[in-house]
Amino acid sequence: MDADEARGLLWAILQKCAQYLAPALDAPDARELRTVARRATAALVRLAVAVPDSLMLVYDDLSQLVRARIADAAVSAPIKGHLSEFLLALIAGASCSLAQRRQLARPVVQPLLDALRDLAPALQQPADFAALLGLPALDHACARGIDANTSRALLAARDARGRVLQMLSTLYVCLNRTLGAGAALTPLWSECAPELVPPLLLLARCLHALWSPAARTNLPWESREARESLFGVLDMSPAECASIVGLAADTDAADAIDGAAGVQLAAETGAVRHALGTLRERTYKCIGRLAAMPATFEVADLPANFAACLFADAESLAARHWRFLLADVAAPVLMHVGNWPGVDAESGRATAARFADAWLRPLFAFCTRRLDAEWAELLAHGMAPAAELEQAGAEQMSVTDEIVHERIVRDWTRAWSQLVAELLASVAHWIPGAAQIENELASGARSPAQTSPKAGNPALGAYVLGSGAAFSDTLATALAVLRYKDAASVRRVLLQLGELAPALALVALMPMYAPPTPAHASVCAAYTARISSAVAAADDACSGAFTWLATDLASALLHVLRDVFLLDQQDAALALLADLLYYSASLASDRMPQHWAIRNSSGDIDQRAAAAGGARIAPVGDPGRVFRRALLQTMRPALEAAQISADELELTIEELACVSLAKRRRALLKAALLPMLAVETSQLFSQPQPTRVANDSALSRSAPQSWTNKHADRSTSLLDTDAQFDLGSIMP
């Protein structure tokens, strides 16, 4: 087959795909035809990604064909959006210059910019936005009935909403396909940032203002339905409630509607409610995608406008919206700001500081306060562990208001915990794991920078560490998440704290010891300088990190260990606590080849250590031991309540601080704290144990019963029932 024949065959395939893009809506098999249309557009996009240069040979004819379909009223809005995505994906993947890409892509992007510019007048005042949605016409229909003029107004409003929804859907799929690090069309989108960002922020502000009672009541409503509940468009539909719970919507269930006028009003109300949900989803996602390019953050007055548009009506915003606001806007924006290819670290940190300083700490305070109140309300009304809800089948669950509300709060908590975990991961870019820091302190040399990709945003982490208030609020917010009764959220934050807290303990204790050589002093200075703003890293200080670790973090971990809702997270909490104790002893242990003398409060080297000629001693004032005793003091009330001897636990802790195997450290700590853990002994010991075929040898089967501790009249020991306490793997 020669080139002309191949080109002709390819063109025939493209025409065949385009043939199925406008199915007849009144056909008996309309549903199947719509599915074919979606698959046809998907095939076009895949072809554009796979063989863009081949398609560029027929681009003129192809673009005319696609634009004809976009102009066809019989083609649905989603299909039109994917056709625009097809053209941009083709242009982005083709082997052509930036100028050629700009020339080809501009006709595809310009209609979207024009639609946003035409939308701007309706976003200036709440009354203008209400008119765009068709709320005045709906108000007139409720107050005076539906006449010919009202019907035309309702139809015009529906068309206007449809055009806005089509524009936003097309914009999102195009951004999602062609914008990102190294994407060929990023320069074009960067040029369009001043035309894209302000209207999208204004649209988010108008959407949020609908939930503000002050904004709603100032509008001149005629009907009682508008004044009391805004026709119910702000409430969740039965289908939305079912989707939140994870059930299929009951299409047969319907409210009682009186007459044809009632049917039309109900249909219009449902259409407005659906439009609001789609507008919010697409607006959030578009803003989140635009954060992938630096030009977005160069828009004039962006930090102030970002906070004013997205969080001005935070108090009245419905709880179900926070999950999407955090996951689709706040998290992508924070993970991208300052973290772009080709941007140096200092410029990235400055951009992150300038942008996040205006709203990040207020967001910490607001979400913590609201989630505290939401969880207190759930507990006051009674709540089952999340595992029981997730194990319940669909046939056993009904869509009650209580279940829907609990799911909403859990979704909000999980989105919030994900954001907090990413902030902790951003900080971890500048404070590596405790094991790496210990190795550097032992060798007196910095380890080479890791090139493997890590989660988080290093520019944002530099800002958080450089701001004492932001760092303190981040840590406090992380501990607040540990108080909530959602196991998935708690685990996510625990794992990140397990990376950060032991390393922070090492850094906090560094100024209390005298480095043995200038090389060791250089390593210490590099780490203490990174948290010098957050924690006063003077010889007699580090009290901020010291206190937070020994009191606040210890109290939060105790809460996790004693909470019946968080049984599955006990191992993660025990591992964190054991690592904290272990690495607090690093500088005074045999793991350091050279002796680290202790400083007095004046900053001088401890004279007893100097007089010992560098010999290993364990003075009472050893900072690591002081830290462990302070942590033990925080635990004392809980220990007394569980009748655990604090003196015996201190001996176990000092033994644990010398155990190098992480699994054994956790097992020793679990055995010592067992009476305090939130599980009944009978439940722990009644779990059936799996048969270990690997150890089922002839010798073990022939062993006398007296050689084992598994007598019928004796309780099973912890060593036999705890899957984590495997003697074969933890004993030397």
C-alpha cells in the first residue's frame, strides 16, 4: 500500500467515526447510539495521540469536518467538547514549531475565551448570576403560574445554562489533555491565563454566594419558595444522596406533583440543581488544572482574589462541597505553586510564600473548627465504626439523612487529611528520614541528594519551614486529624508523621550535644538552619519541637491507641512511637562512632563527659533520656488508669531504644502497653490463627505437649497470637 492509499484509508476511517457523532434522539436505540458516539470520539482522541503526524497530512479537511460537527445542533455538548480535545491533542502531538501550533490551536481555544468574556457581565452581582441561572423566571412561575412569557424565559435560561456548561466542559477536557509539565501547548495556555483565571474565580465566588443567606435575602423574590429555600435547588437530590452513600438512585421514587405546571416546575428545579453541581465541579477542576503553569500565579492580585473568591463565604458553604474544593482546587494549587520545571528553588519558595500566606493558615483554623464540630455532632447522635458501614451491603443500607451526613463528613475529612499529608510530605523534602540523618551524623558527611520523585511540593515545604507560624499550624492540624474517627484519614497522616517526627526529634536534640568534629558540626548546622524560624535552634532552645514531640504528639498517639474506632491504626501509631523513642537515643548510643558530649544550658560541653576522656557515659542529664522521660510523663495518667507500672515501662523504653529492628521495637512496645490498648483481651485472644505450614515439620508434630505453652488450661500468650510478634524474624 503506497502513501496515497494509506492516506485515503485513514481519511475513510475518520469520516466513518464522524458519521456516528449525531445519533437520532427519537430512535428506538437512542441509548446505544449515544454510546457509539462516545466511543467514536474516544477513537478519534486515541488516534490523535498515537499518530498525530499522519493525521496532520489531512488536517485541513479534518478540521473542517470537526468544526462542522461542532456547529451541528444534533451533536451533544459532551461530544463537541471531546472533538475540541481531539483537535488540540492532534496539534500538541504533531511535529511542528511553536508558532505553527499557536496558529492552529488558537481557532480552537478562542471560542472558549470568547464565551468566558461574554459570561463576565453575569458574574458581577448576585442578581445577575441568578438571572443567568433562570431563578427570576422560576420565581415568577412559582408566584403567578406559568404563562407563555414565563415558559419562554425558562427555556431561554435553560439554553444559557447549557452554553455555559458546554464551554466549561470543553475547557476542562482540553486543559486536562494538553496542559502540564512539558506539554506542547502550555505556552499557548500561558498566554491565555489573564483571560481564563479571573472569570473562573468570579464564577466560583458567585456559586458560593448562593449558599450565603445574606446574598440570597437581598434579592427581590416574589414567591415563598424562593424566600424560604430558593426553590430547593441548594438541597441534595435523591440521586445525589444515593451516590454519596454508594447506592444506585431509585428512578421510580418521585415526590407528589400536582398537575402539569407542577411537573414543569419540578423539572426546572431539577435542571437548575443539576446545573449548579456541574458548574461547581467543572469550575473547580479548571482552576486546579490551570495551577500547572506559572503564568496562572502571575495574574494581577491573584493571592487576594483567590482567597476572596473561594473562601469568602466559607461559613455558609455546604459541607458536601468541601471535599471537592479541597481535592480539586486547594490540593492541586498547593502542590503546583512554585514547583514548575525550570524554576529555581528560591523563586519557587518566594512564589509559594506570596500565594499561600494569604489563606493557608486561615484555612487550617476554619477546617479544624468545622470538622471538630461535625465530628462532635456525629458522636453525640451515635455512630458506628466506618468498617461496619463499608462492610454493609447495599440491600442492608437505606439512604437516611444520618448516613448521608456521616458520609459527607468522612469525605470531607479524607480530603482534608490528604491535603495535610501532602503538606507534611512537602516539609519532608527538607528533613529526610531519621535513618538517613543518623547515618550522616555517624559519618560526618551529607548524603547525596535523592533523585527519585517524592510526594509533596519542595517549594511549599520551604515556605512552611521558613514560617514558624505555618509550621506550627501544620503540625497542630495534623494532630487534629488524629482525633477524628475515620481510620483512613488517621492512617494517612500517621504514615507521614512516621516519616517526619523521628527525624524532627533528632534535629531538635542536635543543639543539646557538641559535635565531635567540624564536619559533624556542619551536618548539624545544615539541619538546624532549615527549621531555625520554626524552632529556635539555639544551644539552650529547641523547646518548641521538644515540647510538641513529647507532649502534643504523644497525647495524640495515646488517643489513637485507646480509641475503639481506630483499632486498625494501632500498629502505625505504635511504630511511630517506637521510632521516636529509638532515634531520640541516637546521639548517645553506640551507633555513633565518635563521642557526642553533652552541652550545659550555657552552651559549654558537659565537664563530666570531658573528664571521662571521651568515654561512653550515660549522665542523668542526657537530653535523649530527658526527652523520653518527658514523653513518659505525658503518658502517666493513661498508664495509671490501665495499671501499668511507669517504672517498668521506662526500663522497657530504655531497652527499646537499643533495638535496631523496627518490627521488634514495635512488638516490645505493644507488649508493654497491651493493657492500655483499645481492645479487649478476650477479643484479641479469640481470633483464629492461620496454620503455618512452613513450620509443620515431623519434628514439630512429634514434640511433647509439655514442651509448648499451648495447654488446654492455659491462656494463649501474646507471642502466639500477635502476627507482628514473629520470633523467627525479630530475634537475632
